[in-house]
Amino acid sequence: MDLSQKSVENVEYMIEKIKEKLKVLNFGAIKPSHFDEEMYEELKEIYEMVMKKKTFSPSEMQALAEELGNLRKK
């Protein structure tokens, strides 16, 4: 997967991988369709940070959820 290119497919891939890694229970709350390519770089930064870590504290999970919420389409 070449994440250096902005595309809908890459947004979908990153969102799905973030959800898997964070073990998101409410999968309906985070959908690839909620994000667009305008926020691609920010989403990619979150994706890379999430993929590097093995575990997350509750406060980190909250911060990530808030950040993803901020990136959602208005």
C-alpha cells in the first residue's frame, strides 16, 4: 500500500487499520466516508503514530478519538 498518494482507497485503508489497532467497539462511529482527502496528511500522521505503538492508555484513546472527530467532514 503506497500511502504517499492521496486517495479515497488510502483513507479507507488507514481508517480500517486504526480501528483494528485501537480495537474500536463502536465501528459505526468511525467510517472512511466521514473523512476526505483534504485531511489526508493529518490522518496519515495519526495512522503512523497508532501503528508504532503497542498499547494505548485510556487518555490516549480519548485523545485519538477526539482528534479523529476533529478531522471528520463537517
